[in-house]
Amino acid sequence: MKIRVTIVQLNAHLGDFDGNLKKIYNAIDIAEKNQSDFVVFPELFLTGYPPEDLVLRTSFLKKNIEYINKIVSYSKDKKTVILIGYIDVEDDAFNSLAIIHNGKFLGKYHKHLLPNYSVFDEHRYFKSGNEITIIEYNNIKIGINICEDIWSPIGPLHYQVLNGTQLIINSSASPYFYGKRKLRKKYLSTKSYDYHCPIVYCNLVGGQDEVVFDGGSIVTTSEGNIMYECKPFEEEIVTLDIPIEENLRTNLQDPRRRHISSTKIPNINIIKISNKIERKTKINVSTKNFSLKREEEIFKAVTLGLRDYIIKNGFKKVVIGLSGGMDSSLVAAIAVEALGKDNVLGILMPSMYSSSHSIEDAKNLAENLGIKYYIIKIENIYYSFVNELKEIFSNTKEDITEENLQARIRGTILMAISNKFGHIVLATGNKSEIATGYSTLYGDMVGGFSPIKDVYKTDVYKMAKWYNKFKGKEIIPQNVFVKPPSAELRPNQKDQDTLPPYEILDEILKLYIEKELSVEEISEKFDKETVKYVAKLVDKNEYKRRQGVIGVKVSERSFGKDRRMPITSKYKEW
Amino acid sequence: MKIRVTIVQLNAHLGDFDGNLKKIYNAIDIAEKNQSDFVVFPELFLTGYPPEDLVLRTSFLKKNIEYINKIVSYSKDKKTVILIGYIDVEDDAFNSLAIIHNGKFLGKYHKHLLPNYSVFDEHRYFKSGNEITIIEYNNIKIGINICEDIWSPIGPLHYQVLNGTQLIINSSASPYFYGKRKLRKKYLSTKSYDYHCPIVYCNLVGGQDEVVFDGGSIVTTSEGNIMYECKPFEEEIVTLDIPIEENLRTNLQDPRRRHISSTKIPNINIIKISNKIERKTKINVSTKNFSLKREEEIFKAVTLGLRDYIIKNGFKKVVIGLSGGMDSSLVAAIAVEALGKDNVLGILMPSMYSSSHSIEDAKNLAENLGIKYYIIKIENIYYSFVNELKEIFSNTKEDITEENLQARIRGTILMAISNKFGHIVLATGNKSEIATGYSTLYGDMVGGFSPIKDVYKTDVYKMAKWYNKFKGKEIIPQNVFVKPPSAELRPNQKDQDTLPPYEILDEILKLYIEKELSVEEISEKFDKETVKYVAKLVDKNEYKRRQGVIGVKVSERSFGKDRRMPITSKYKEW
């Protein structure tokens, strides 16, 4: 026995009810054409995810209900049962899945487990559901649930299986970080094996401000195998025939089932559907299972995050300050992949401290990428500032002020170009820099989006290396790889003059930021004074990050909504 | 019968365990000297509030337990029972109140109702308590609870009173917004009346990043009167004798009591304390009840917020760009009140578009305030930018680019002065500007703190007027009040060229932002095209606000943690 399911792994545009509806209708048509029993959309696909404080607007909630009713009308005379994510409004707002069939709104499921950690704030917006939903479809029991609901040993998944469901359909909007794709596959296949129940896991794809959804929707079999995986970081609509075991309860061939008792729990909502589909089409899809290299995966994640930020906000072109260093080189490459070379403008802004090779490297990069570039010198502007500041700065010495001034002149130039031509400035800072405050507020930190904000410097190099290999030629010049990193804001400056070597720095940062280990604990592995110094830099620079531009999360803990540290704090471990 | 309580309305410094401990010891000593039965501290006083993601650090939690143990030791041979806010750690972290007496940790209460709206994220950090705590103190039943616990008809307060408590002690960290002080007094006095039970409400005072705690701790009588109110926006330690009714259960003089049944609910934790204090001192405190004018209240709130931000972060001095306009004039006045005139530096940065009266007004203001100022001209710097941008800007027309350029030159100058002398730059934008994006990112938006970020332009004028009256002389020059607001970034520019009159704008903003009303609904009161235009400006400028500097919340909904709108969104009501 088989259930035919169409998985809709599409890119929703937050708040774009008309645009999302168009995608929904198109996917329903495909599912119907393929004679599917079910078509499943990602979590809150109708509104886009996460809608954040738009949920607090009654007008927004009403509009979402209005559009769900449009889908109900559209479903008239169609055989396929539609499972679509929306916000239900009863005595409160619920993160919900609507069950729609042949012009009728058959019922709804309210998400139980609301994540309120990391980037999530779902307790701010939604009330928890308290009902378990099982669809009896032609006498086959199908459990439906939403995202987090499947990620707990005592959540809805558990109770649905205990009550005899033969298939689980989960609608998700699960943001990417490196490691999650592997974890997800391991977790879902183990759950399927454990409960002896196939799982259809439908995930959102696309970028939304600080997060990117990687898609990679999965179907697992009751044996715990991955039957199909949708493409990562791309849209895909696929129809699959999923094998269902007919009589699970007495299946003595599989002793695992005997451990699953049919405990009844309160508030089981059973929705019965009888449907007759005489199949003409046959579905042949071969097994797919994607495994990307770390560098490639992160590259694809940030590329999608950048593209969607620019495009969904109604822009097309970006401008990047090219220093000849690795960060701006990689960001330019990412931008070209995301938006095309004609939409990327490079600005070289040499100062009196810029080395000639930096200018050469930046030029070579721009030419290799095929992007337009300009050279704008900052020296004269710098001295005009120095001149006007002469009086107030009399009797003071040159210090970091003059370094920051150069960075801010560059920031101002990029913003002027942005204002004049409508290009969005891309910030080029990496996570190691942003963590330690090795960057100038309103200087190199300016921009509308920061593609590698959550990428450590050591990963920046690896991604650049991968990129050249991927392109089959040396797009990012070899010299950029070999020269020591420098901000070039004073003569002979090197990053490593003030920071520990990046191999060490990045490891300490990971333990301190992502694992929240104490300075004591980290010092078991690294030199204590170095650890203290790094922890101090991280703590002291919260104020800069608070004004930092957004970028996409690719690690377990990114700066932004994912890490909410106070600025004012006297707590220190250093 | 009376219970003597010392209320500790002090200013905690987040993460400053040693500093907070010193304040705690000192307050305990005062309570003990006054022969108090109880000394109560604000919510999480030991750590400071809100500790945000520091709670996710095990090392932070451990340190807080270590310091609670110090307080236990310190309490040895003291009669006063100590109620102190800290983070309890069992199987999870709890927002808790410790009950400490004579060298013993007698018990703890875990907060039940965790706010997760507005600026609060308590579900991110804490598990809810499930036990109701009643202290039987010399056979008097005292209910203790934390902040939000008192703000619900079915919360701990309710169950405590139903179980016979004769006094409620609530430990709070309740952030200020205008209107809350009045609401709090009304609510608590009504609750006291309704339950026929006095309430001691001990609130935190002080600024912490985006919020300020206004203190104003209250004691209400069982008749619903306010017996005492601590000073708003100031530290205060006060000892009071609170009248307790001896046998509430049979008090037939008051028919209200008859409605309160002694329903038992599960998990009542009763902590018995016998204590003998032979009183020598007598407490005579007269009734106090503060009522401030709106302008005065907001002025005090932002002054405290600013002072604490600067001081707690280890700074002393600030620098402000003085344009001769109302916003920068008021901010300078606030800074002088917060930090003293010797700690405020004014910078006048006239351009070719600055009117002579602007420079005169700014000079007069600086002289009236007694602050030092410098004049730094931006014209030459401006033309040096224009010169370097000539090639790339060839065949383009002058537009907003050139206006933003001037603002960014000023921002860069202020930051250079900040870097050189270690002064924090104060941003001077008001809420009306920030809401509509009438400001330049990295220009007039630069700074470490933004004192009037949550103050509407119409309130800015009222506060300035109040300030002059309060000082008894015209500190802010009369001309600043009468001239039309202008950014002076092009010839004869006026705010009202592009924005509706502030009286209308501010009302629309309040309904759209604070009340979350739809454009439809607001248009019932105001011209629809104007409402649409304002809503569009608010929506379109989220990206600027996301990089905006922090400032203190004084309204029901401020920009920052209090309003979490997506940048990328196609939802619009305009």
C-alpha cells in the first residue's frame, strides 16, 4: 500500500501573500496532476517564516485568514488533500497546519512545541496547541505535526505513533547551520526506525534576514532509510509514492512494533477523509541523498541568504569595497554567484598605507570575476579631516583614531555610491573580526548585508580555496592566499600583531561563543592569557555588534538574534 | 500586629557580583539595625536584571550560587529574614527568591509567570516554578512572589491569598514606560483591596541598556490605600511597620473576606520561621505618594538611563553634535543633568547650508549650559569627498546622496573625537525621526547611546519647555522653540517639507507602532493618504533602525528589543 505525497520545498517571501498564493496554487496543480493523495507545504508557508512582530498586528492575522479561505475555494473539485502552514486565530494565535480538501476546510493542527531559544521567539507570538491530530485517510492513519513537534521524545510525534499512525507528515521551517543537515538526517531516520513509521519532512528553502532555510526535505522509510532527499538550497517540488505498512499493530515480523503500545492520550482529534483517486500516472523517482563538503555547504548557504536579501527587498545590485584582502575577495565571489557579475560593483579605496600588491590583487580579482570597478583615493579626504581636526587634536598623538578615520572615509564613500546608484553595500567582515571587534564601526562595518558575518577566518580561506577549485581556475588570486592578513591602516600593520593566529583564535571563539564554555574550561586546552585576552575582546565589543549589519547564520551560534548579550555588564571571566 | 519590613530599592549593576554584594550587605546591616523582620531586595538583584544570554553561561550561574552562599554566611547571628533575588539552578535555571535567615538557607521561591512579550525573553532563560510559597513567620502567613506573578488573576498571588496569607511581598524588576507608574499604583491598591491583604512591592531602580527601572516601590494596606511610595528614579532604603490583621479568616467586620475561601491547591510549600526581636527602635515614616508631570517623568527616566549607561560602562564624558536645533539642545541638557557640565562636550559642525542663527543658537545653548564647545567646519571635507567622487558621479544629479554625505562627515568627526578622547557620542534622534527614517545611517545616527530615541518630537518640545521652567531660566534659547525644525542639509530645507506636521505625525505613529492599529483603522481619524505615507516610511526604514544605537524605552513600545519586525517583508497596508 502506498500514499502519494507531493512535497513542496519552495521559497516563501515573507508577507507576500499574493506571491506565496501563486506558488501555492501552482504546487497544488502539480500535485493534482500527479494524482497525489497529499500535498504538503512548509511551516507558515502562507505568511513566510519567521513573521516576527507582524504576528502582533491583527490586520496581518486577518489577511492570512482571508488567504487561507482563498485556498479553500481553489481546492474545490480537486482530489489532493492540502496541508498548508498558516496562523490560526482562535482565542489566540497558533502556528498551524490547515487540512483542506475539495473546497472544505476539514480541520487544523496547532503546533505544540514552540521553540524559544537561539533565533526563535515563538512563545512571544503563539499559544501552544494541546490536541494531537490524526488523519484517517481511506483508513490509513496519518499523523501531522509542525517542525519542533518532531524533535522531542515526548512530543506529538510520540503520541501520534502510540496511537497507531502509519505515516508522519511534518511541515518545517528549520533554519540552517552547519551540522544541522547531517543531524536532521540521522535524527529522522532513527525516529522512523524506532517508531517503525515513515516520515515525510517538508522544509522551507530560502533566506530571510538573519537565517537561511536549506530545504533538504526528507522522506524516510519505516526501516530508517532515507528514501529521498530534496536538493539543498534550491526549490523543488517532488511527488513520491511512500510505502505504508498495512497492519502495523499485528506486524509480528518486526518485533520493534511490540514495544509500541496503543496508549490513548487525551484530546486526540481524528479527521476522517475518504478519497478515491484512480491513478493513471506512475511515479518513478530514484533515491537521492546529498552530502556536501563543509566549505561548499556554507558557500551555498551564504549565497542563497545574500541573494534572497537583495532580491526580496527589491534590489538588484551591490557594491563592495575591495581591499585586495581575502574577506572582500570572497564576498565579491559570493556576490557574483548570487547576483551575477553585472550586478556587482567593486570600489578600490587605497590610502597612503595601501601596499601596491593590494591594489594589484584587487584589480586582478575584479577582472577575474568580470566585475566593474573604480579606484577612489582617500588620501586627500583624510588630510582634509586631519586639517579641520587640527585645533581640537592639538597636543594629542596619532593613535587608533587616525586608523578608524580611514575606515570611516571608505564607509562614507561606499554609502555615497549606494545612495547615488541604489546599490546595497556589502560588509565584508568575518566572524573572527566581528567577535573580537577587529573592525571599525561606521567604517568597514557599514552595509546592508554582511554575507560572511558568521564565517570564521579559517573557513573564509577554505571557502575561497574551494571556490577556485569549483570554478576550475584561479579567480581569487594566489597572492591573496599567501600574504599575511592586514587592515593596512598604518605602516606594516598585520592582523596577527594584535590577534592570536587565526587557527587558535577561531578555536577559542568557537568554545567561548558557540559552546558557552568558561575561560577556565577553555584554558585547559589553550594558553590561559590568550583565552582571557580573547574573552575580553569578545565581551568588550558587544556595543559594536549591536549596531552591526545583519548577515546569515551558518553556525550553531551567530551574532544577532541568536546571541543576546547585554552591552552593560561587569561580569567577566578575564 | 505589625511586620517590620526594610525595602531595598537600589540600583544593581549587571554582572557586578562584588559591587551588588556590597550593596546587599549594607542594606542587610540597615535592616538589622532597624530591627526589621524582613529585608526585601528587587528581582534578581544579585545578578542584575535582565542578565540576558549570560544566563546561558554555566560559569555565570555558578558564580551567582557562590555569592548567594556568601550572603547565607553573612546572615549568621542576624535576626532579619532576607529575601533576595537570584538564579536558582536545579534541573534548570529558575528566576528565584532566596529565603535566608541566621546563617541558614531556608528555602526558595521560583517565579511562575515568565514574561515573554515586549522587552522580555524569560522563556528563553528560565523554567516556570510550580510551587506556591508561604512563610509562616511567628504564625503570620506571608506570601512571597516575583514581579509578573502578581500581575494575573490566576497567578501565585491568588493562590497565596486563598490560602490565608496576611501579607504579600513581591520582588520586582519592572521596567519603566510612561503610564506604568500610575497603572501599577492603581493595580496594586485594587488587588490589596480585593484580597484584603497588604502588599509590599519592591522594585529595582536604575538603567540597563534599553530599559530603565523607575523604583517607586509601594506598600499598600488591606484597605487598598498607598501607605508609602519610594522615590521614583532614585535609590532608597526604607523600613516600615506594616499593619497585619490578626485573624483574617473570621474577620466578619469586613464582608469582602467571606468571598475568599481557603481552597488548598497542590504544591504549597510552607516555610516556618520563629523569630524573636525585642524592638528598641521605633519607626516613624510619613505617607508618601509621588505624582510627576509627564514631561518631568520622561526627563528623569532618560536622564537615569543615560547616566547609568555611561557610568556602568566605565565612561565619564560624552560628546554631542550641536546643530542649534531642539533635539540636540534637549540631549545636551539631559547630558548635563545626568553627568555634570564638565563631562559634556559640544561640537558645532556648520556647513554651507547652516543658517547663522543655528550657530548662534548652539553657542548660546552651550554657554547657558556651561559646557565646552568647538566649531569644526565641514565644507572643505565635503568638497574633498565631492572631488574624489567626481569621476564615478559624472552624469549624475545632486540628490539625497549629498545630504547624507554632510551628515556622515559630521558622524565621522564625532567618532574621531570619541576615539581620541574616550568620550561617548550621544545620538540626538527622536522617535518621530527614527520611526520615519528621517535620519542618516552612519551620520546623525552614530553614537553609543541615544537618550531621546523613544521620545516623540512633540514631547521633545514639552520636555524642553519643562526643563527651562525647572531651571528657572531660559537655558534652551527661545529661538530654538520658535524656528521651524530643519536638518539644514540643503538650502531652506524644513522637516515639514517631507513629513506631516509633528502633531499629526506623532499621533499616527502612536497608533501604528504602539497600538498596532491597521492603516484602515487609523484612517478613520486621519487623512488616509497621510496615514499610508507614514506607515510606508515606518515599514521601509526598519533596516536603519536595526543598526541604530540603543536608547531607553519610555513608551509602551520602543524600537529595539521591544519591537522585532523583519527587514525583509512584502507585507504592506499602504
